[in-house]
Amino acid sequence: MMCLGAAMGFFIGEVYYALESPVDGAISLLNDRWRTNNEVLQSYTLPKCYGGILREEGKTLLRKYIIAKKEGAFVDFCNTLLNL
């Protein structure tokens, strides 16, 4: 959610990402709700978000990270993303 909040704070119009992250990704949480219920902060709008850009390349980078680090919480998180 921090990345999407930062994009909104800097009025970024478009965000491109490789892999969805349903565990901590903000797109699924905010997409419909924010567009229909943003009376409080009307100047904030969600950027247009495009997923799946260079998906296989993104997975390759995660695999390389897993090989390099071998263990830890972020390695576990990367494995979760790869198994979606």
C-alpha cells in the first residue's frame, strides 16, 4: 500500500508492475472502492495501473534473489509470489 500511496502523493498518472501481490498489494483493495468513495480527498486519484508487464522477467529476478539469499522472510514472500 505504501507504493500506491506514494504514487498518489506525487500525482503519478500511471503505474506498471510485473506481478500481482494479493497479500499486500493495494490495487485489489482500493481499486473499486476508491473510485466510488473518495469524497474526503478529492484531489487524490488512483493512477491507472497496468499489471503483468514483463511478468516472466520479474519472476526471473525473484528466482535469482532466492538463489542468492537462500532463506529469510523476503525469500518466503518471493516464493509465495512465484507460486500464485
